[in-house]
Amino acid sequence: MRTVNEEARQAKKIELMEKCYDCYAENGLSGVGIKTIAKACGCNAATLYLYFENLDDLIIKSTAYCMATVSYTHLRAH
């Protein structure tokens, strides 16, 4: 059973992944660094490192999450 803190942490992680994805989808992967992504997420780089190991981990997980969400939404629409 998840505790309230675990659920809040997961909700924050999802929020960060969505904002991160939007940021580099708009600016390109080569055009953003951890500071740019943190600013787009409304936090600092240290906060991102609480949820993700490094920039690569953030990019991989946010892309996977957002693509899975799009795929799920697309499948439900049909």
C-alpha cells in the first residue's frame, strides 16, 4: 500500500517528467541542459536530482512516460 508521501512523490515526478518533455520537445535535446529544464519545471537542478539520477535518466524516463501516455490515450480513443 502506498503512503501519502509516496503518492505525492510520484505525482511530483510525473509533473517534472511532463514539463521536462515539453521543454526539450520545444527546444531540442541539444538546446537544453539541466538548468534550463529545472527553470522550465519551476525548480532548481538539485530538486531534479532528488527524482532522477542524472540528465540522461530524466530524459529517458520522461520520454518513456510521455510516449506511453500518448499511446494509451490514442488506444482509448479508438
